[in-house]
Amino acid sequence: MNKEVKFSRVERPGTIVLRVYGPLDASTSPRFLDECGDIQSLGKNLVINLAEVPFIASSGIGAIMAVADAYHEGQLNSVRLAAVSPAVSMVVDLLSLHEFLEIDDNEDDACSKLKAA
Amino acid sequence: MNRSPEAGPPAAPAARQPGAKTASSSRRYVSLRWIMAGATCALMTALMMALGFLAERNLRRVMTAETEARLSLQAQNLALAGSSALLSDFPELTLNPMAKTMIERQPEIAFVTVVSPDGRIVGDAELQRIGQRFVAPAALEPEGRSHPGSRARLLANRTLIVASAPVQVVNGRSLGTAYVGYRRGHIDEQVDHMRRTGLLWLAAFLLVGGLATYVMMWRFLRPIQAVRAGIERIGRGDFHQPVLLDDPTEFGMLADALNTMSWELTVARDNLVETERLSHEMELAQSIQQSLLPSARLRSGAFTFDGAQRAATEVGGDYFDSFELPDGRIAVAIADVAGKGLGGCMVTSMVSALLKAYSVIHSSPSDLLGALDHCLAGLLPRATFVTMFYAVVDPGSGEMVYASAGHNPSMLYRRRDGSVLRLNNHGAPLCLVRGDRVRRTLSDSSIRLEPGDVLLQTTDGVNEAFDPLGAEQFGFDRVEEVLQRAAPEGADAVLTALRKALDDWRQSEPFTDDETVLIIARDPAPVDEVRSDGEAPAALVAEALASGHALRLRAELDALDGLEPWLHGLPEVSEFDERSFRALHLALYELCANIVEHGYRNQSAEDFMVWWIASRRHFLIIDCGTPFVPAPWLPADYANPEIRRRGRGHGLDIVHRLASVKFYPATPEGNITLLTPREHAARTPEEVAQ
């Protein structure tokens, strides 16, 4: 059985919002990394909307941390998470990743903070 | 480190004693001058003897013929004179003076006699013989040769040649016979005389010829002395004084060849001296390099610090060391100096000495490397730099603080999930740039070495080893593969496997750079710790088969989607609140994903089983993949960026945070894993409080 994960992009001034629909696990994480890498190469900030992620495995959370570190090393742009689902929130809490991941309640807040920065 | 005793220099050849005769000096020589003079004399003698023999033979024949002709003529003249004399009354008055005159003029004539028909002497040089009967010499034989137109007759014996001619009047009446006798000895005397004369000439020629030959040979062979002196100088090792000989003959050519040979010997001797000097320097450098390395592995607590170095033909500047600091921590270092030979070794010696001194001053590895950079910058020539990795390990906590100055990345094998991390560095090599700018690139990093972990550090001689075609380097990926394969067996296995892999890669090609390896290995936790609950695996399986809810899963990641609906179908689990259910699902998913990825390596043809035993509120998983023995769990420190970036190992960390896990690897039933969810594990503190 192949799991489905879909992505959509919303253009904001200086920022692209990536909406994720589906689980993030070992099968789908590579596609997620490709999407984020593509956006980073455009030289824009990134907001990842994780509201429609029903399940996230260690590979998925590893992929998110890798994206955050890539943006952090690049220093030109930033990445924020928005509207994380309960499944994602549980893992972030479990691993105490709040210190390393910028998380907002919704896309607008995330975009505003990026614009202000 | 035990070193094999060095072979001493080869024994020098025994010095030649003054005055000792060599094989050549004991031989006797004959001068070419004497040989050539003697040969010339012998040749001239033989030639002149042959010519003299031929001349003598011809002379004897000619003189005999001449004598015979003259005798015949004289006999005829005597007969003609006798014919008129015999008609007179006193023939002796005519014939006697005539005979006397002939004998006086020709002493070689033995007798001149005219004989009457009755055999009485009527004319002779001696008057008393007149009237006596003529007795012819004995044993006269006719001489074979005759002279045309002559009436004379020749007779001869061993001592005389006798010519006779008839004395006749006009009417042919015989009046007697005229005889002229000639002594053969006269001819022999003439020939002997000529021979003696010839021998005198021969002696004169030999004397002159021999002297001339000797003088000429002396003149021609005079350059031999110069050539000989030159050869003897070369034999004594004096190659700088040439053979000065301006000679147009082959000796001049030989002298030129000697001078050329002498020059080439000078060059060869200089090259040999240089080669021996370099060889000595190389031995010295290798000796120094070996003396800087630890003589044995270091053990501290559960840690083993080991290393190995294989020196290339050309000595490099590789270095590694491990030693205990005053506070009980262990310092480890590995370095590669850009520069080879004795110079590289000298720099390595400085690095070693400075490292030992600074290690008790600077607790921070980056500070120590910065101090090294500052000190070395004032000592090393430009374009000489050092790559170096330095770390301090606390054997009690397993914490390793490290910094790297442009050295190869460290590779860390994680026992708990079998992964290999590369600890990259961003520091610049020491002394690459001056003015303490290197210091600003250095920083400390830390990582915890867990039970069973193995950290590998190498110099570039390892990853840059070329294949036999010289087309491809060994590379970091192959180093990582070897580490991942051999690390579960410990430090020795890694050293052995890496050496074998490099030998196989390089085959018979010699290595051109030192291969240096440093290993830090922490002992794995005993397996007994994993099975400490005292429950027999067979009983667990029997209980699961009797009362568990089973799920068969294919060993592929997509098949794990079946976990969630199966969990929803379990009565006890379906009563969990949403967050607890998610936690349970996540823990079970991560554990099964670990089995699929590492136990079966994603081979979907295999199946494994999951049971839920409600009475014990745990899951039991049986698989037949590769047994998996994780290290004791310690929460991952996500403050460490290396931990965040590695992308592996998070799964088991999540599992351990959510549940209690026990592993029973390689039982008769298979690999058994027990997963017991922790109560409230996934709840926030606020939820727990409520």
C-alpha cells in the first residue's frame, strides 16, 4: 500500500507557505525534503503548515530538523512551523524540540514574524 | 612499541696494508719493446737465411757452369797450342811456360798437362814430369753437360773437374791430349767466402734492425706510462686528475676514454654518497617517527584507545598519540604534517612536545589547537601546515570534547542503531594562514560515546590510497563501510579490517603516504543486561500464542500502515485517549520500522509477527531478521547539532521515551522484543496533573 502525501505552496511576500497533507514517515520524508530543498533554492523564507499531518515518525521529525538546520546554516532565510497537528505536537513535546524549532499557531503569525525579522 | 633491532652497517672491506703486494704487482712482465725487437730480429734472420740459401745454391750452380765452360776453352786452347808445339823438337819449351803461366794466373787450376798418344807427358808446368807416364786422377766420371761446338770433354770426381781436348794436326792425325784439371774446392771456397760475407751483413742488419725497432717501440709505447699512472690514480679513488696525453694514436683515444670514465665515476660516487645520505636521513626520520607513537594501546575504564601506523617508503609526517591527563581524562590526537622526510619528522616532534606541554594548560581542545598554531607559526617555514584532530575523553561519562584543524572527519559508529556519523569540522589547518587567523576558525564540539560506540580517525594516506590503476582513491565511503562492518567486533577488528581493505584495494602497489589510524572504542554493555527480567522467552511466546491478538506484517515500510487499524481493533487499546493512542502507535511503528530496516534490510519477501497480550498490556514481536542488540538507552541530546543532523537513531529514542523495551535476540523462536507502553508517557504535565 502506498501512502499518499501531498504538498501545496502559497506565495506570500518573501515567503512560501508549504502545506503538507498526509503522514511524514520513512516513505514520505524524502519527498518532503525535496520540496523544502526546492523552496530554499529559490531564496525565500519557508513556513511549513503541518495541520494536516495525521502521523509523523522519527524520519519525519528528522527531516524537519534537517530543514531547520539547513536554513540556519544558510543564514539568509528562515523557516517556521505553523499549525502543527496533535501528532506532530506530541513528538515535538516528547523530544523537547521547542528550543530548536520555531512554531506558531497559524500561517499568518508565522509569516508576520518572518516579515518582522 | 617494540621495534626490531636495526641491522648494522655492512662491514667495511679490509684496508689495504701499505706495501702489501697485490695479485697484479706479483706478476712478472715482459716489455713490449723487447718482444717487438726480438720478433723483428727473428723475422729478419729467417728471411735472410732463406734468401742466403737460395743465393748460395744458385751461385754454386753458376760458378760450376762457368768453370766448366772456361776449362773446356782452356783445354782447347792448350790443345791448339800443343799441336804446333808437338810438331817441334822441343815442345816443352812452349808448353812449360804456357802451363806455368796458366797455373800462376789461376791458382785454382790443379794441373795443366799435354800427353802424347802413348801416354807420356810431353808438356807440364813441372819440368821433372816430362817424359813420365800420365796417370789420370782416380774415379773420373764423364760430366753430363756438354758445350755445343766444343771438342773438349769433361770428366769429374769428388775433388776435380778435368777438361780434355785432343791435340790434332790439320789432317786430323792425333798428336796427343791436352788436360786441364780444376779443383772443386775453389768453388766451395768462393761460396764459403760469400756466405761469411752474408753472415756479417746479416749480423749488421740484425743489430741495426733490432736497435731501430727498440727505439721505435720505446717512442711509440712511451704514452703507456701516462695511461698506467692514470689507471692507478683511478684505482686509488683519485678521479679529479685527468690523464694529460696529447697523442694522435690509439693511446690518445684510450686516455680520453679514461678521463671520461673518471668523470662518470666521480658523478656516480657523488650520487652514491647522496643516496646513502638520503637513506640515512630516511632511517633517522622513521626512527624518530616511530619513537613518537604510543608503544601500546591505552585502557581507561570502559574505553580503549588504540592506533596503528604503516610508514610509507617516503617518510611522512603522520602522528597519533593518546595519554592520560592529570584529571583522569584521556587526551587523543592525530596529526598530519605537510612535508616529508626529516623535515616533516622534526615538525612532528615539535607538535608532539608542544601537545604534551599544552594539554595540561588548555582544557579546551580548540584553545590547545589555537596555542599550537600560534607557537608553530613562529617556527615553521611558510607553506608548511599541520592538520590535527584533538579530543579529550571522560572515561566516566563517555563525554568527548573535540576540535579539528582541517583534519579528516571523524567517523563514529553508533552501536545502538548500527549507523555511522561523520563528525565534520570547520577549522583551518594549523599555520595555513598566519596572524592567529586560524584560531578564529576553531571551535569545540562535544558528543557522548555510548557503550559499543567506536570512533575512527585517519590521516589522508587512508582515504587517498589509490587503486593499482591510479584512477580512484579509497575514499571516505569505503572507510565508513569498513567501520560499520567491523565495529561491532571492537577496535582490533576495525584495525584489522581496515588494513585488509586497504591492502585489497591497493593490491601489490606500494603505498606512497603513511597510513595512520586512531580508534576510540567504548566496550559494549553485556548482553545479560538486556535479559534481566528473568522471564523465559519460550514462555512469553507460548502466552502470546495462547491469548494474544496477532498481526502478521511484511518486512516493508509501507506494510506498517496496517498497524493503526489493527490497534483500533484491539478492545483495550481503543479505550485509550487520543494522545496515548498516538503514542502507542508511534512507539510500535518505530520499533517495527527498526526491525524492517535493520533486521530485514527492507526485504519485503519476509514476514514477522506482532502480538498484543492484554493481560500484560504489552506487545510481543517475533522476527527472524538479523539479531539486534542495542546499547543501553540514553536520551539523545538534541542540543547537539550533530545529533539533530544525523537523521538516524531518533526512532529508538522515541520508543524508549514512550515505552519500556526488552530485547531477546537470537532465541530458538527468533528475535523477541517486548514493548510495554509507559503510562502517561505521552501526556503533557498539565494532562497528568488533571
